[in-house]
Amino acid sequence: MQRGTCQVLRTTTPGSGDISDLLQDLPSPLPFPPSLFFFALSPSLVAASFSSPLGWQLAGLPNPPRSGASSRGAPRAGRTKGALQGGHRGALALPSPCCRPPTPVPAPALQVMLLGDSGVGKSCFLSRFKDGAFLSGTFIATVGIDFRNKVVAVDGVKVKLQIWDTAGQERFRSVTHAYYRDAQALLLLYDITSKISFDNIRAWLSEIHEYAQKDVVIMLLGNKADMSGERAVRTEDGASLAREYGVPFMETSAKTGLNVELAFLAVAKELKQRAVQAPGEPRFQIHDYVASQRSKSSCCAFA
Ligand SMILES: Nc1nc2c(ncn2[C@@H]2O[C@H](COP(=O)(O)OP(=O)(O)OP(=O)(O)O)[C@@H](O)[C@H]2O)c(=O)[nH]1
């Protein structure tokens, strides 16, 4: 398991927002007795903040699972560096009725989920996209699920992506299943140097069909294309599996950045087009877009 790392943000379940975070954002010392604060910030307000999707959004956290499988029983590593780096701390503003003009409600984030076996490079893929970096070091498997946000420009319009990085390990499957239904796009990765990770793609697709929304956008990605010397899965095999399931396909490299941005942009474009498309208008063709835009390296050129 010691292979390198892209653990910018490991761990967390989204339930880590709590009242202590709220209190940390207050001035210290308080300009009034703490009891007065609790009186003003009534329990119902606090409870409402964290029991409704709106409260979670105000807190800068993704919605909790709606029903069914819960994250109970999942390892709770508490609030981690990642959640702080995402800039979420302090996002829950205390009500200030007198002075602030109402802020416009931003468009909801598009939810994109990364799936695939442990070690295929999901976290590195996300780090490459978000930070433009590939971190090497000790491989630490993701625990449960994590997320990061990034705003991208699609046809001149800013679109916020909320990207969920899931643990590939089997033991976290019940945790991650709970989030499938909220995903609008799924990037399904295998490792071109690992035949097993490719063979498992069919099982991943069955899970997706079982748990995800029917119209979820799916893209198959053969990652680690930079490691052509250790290739165990032919590009044509990836392309043919993708054709069989009717999903777009590319080979990528979190290490070199090959096609990483394109993968996210393609799904963002597809989702945005769906949202604004008038009835009868020709549909955006993600397959054609990917085929026309993807970079081809000597290792992974295919028709
Ligand atoms: N050469 C190369 N190595 C990569 C690439 N992507 C990831 N790796 C390496 O593969 C290993 C696993 O990467 P991770 O991103 O942590 O894998 P993961 O899919 O998130 O794994 P889980 O969190 O267990 O699901 C690390 O040692 C990375 O350095 C890539 O594109 N090229």
C-alpha cells in the first residue's frame, strides 16, 4: 500500500459540521455573556441549520444522504485539513437581520463523483484538476468519502462543480452507495497497468445502474496512461467496453495531466447543456466532444 500519495484531503464524512465550528467563528472574548448567545441562537435554529439541506448548504457542506444508507458506522475522522482547505469553515453566517443586503442565491453545484478500485488514482486525478499538481509520496487510501469544489467556465458561464472522491476499498461501499443518487456525473476510473481494476469496471457499472440516477452522465477513464511500459489493458479494450455501455472513454494521466481537465469539462458541458436545452434543440454530443478534444499520446492513441 506504500505507493505514493494524493492525499491532499483524505477522510471525513459530511456529518462533521457541528456547533463547535460555529462557535469558533465568533469573536473571542464574546462581547456578551455566553448564556445570552445561546439564548439568541435558539436551539431550534441550530437544529434547523444542521437538519435541513439548506443548513448544510449554508455551512458550505454538501447535503447529507437523503435516506436509506447512512454514513453511520463509517469511520469518522473528524474535520480534516481537506475540509478546511476547501474554505468551508466559517461559511455559516449568523443571522444579522439589520445590516446585510440579501445575497443572491448561487446556482447549485453540479455533483460529480469519482469511482473505481482502490489505487486507480482517483484522489490524484482530483488533485491534478483542483490544484494542478501530482503529489508523490506514501499512498494512503481514502477513508469513506471526501469532496472538493471547483468553478469552471463552460461556454463563458461559470459552473461550480462539487467533486466527490470516494474510497475504492470494498469496505466503504455501503457509505459511498448513499451518495450515488445525488451525483449528476460519474467518472469511472481504472488503472491501465491493472487488469483487475479494468475487469472490475463491469461490477462498478452494475452498482451505478443499481444506485445512481437513471440519467447520470458516465465517463470511463483509463488512468495512468503515462505508465505505458507497464500497460496491462489495451486502449482498444477500454474503448470497446465503453462502446458496449454507450459511455465516452479516454485514457488519462493524473501524473502528466493528460485529459484530466477535459474529463471534467466534458461532463460540466453536458450537464449545463441539459439544463438550458430547449425542447427540440439538438442535444450536445459528449462522445463527439470528447473525441474531438482529447489529447492523444503515443501510448494511447485510438480511433
Ligand atoms: N504514474 C502514475 N501514478 C499515478 C497516477 N494516478 C495515481 N497514481 C499513483 O497511484 C497511487 C494511488 O493513487 P490514489 O489517487 O491515492 O488512488 P485512489 O484511487 O484515490 O485510491 P483509494 O483512495 O484507495 O480509492 C498513488 O501511488 C499515486 O501516486 C497516474 O496518473 N500516473
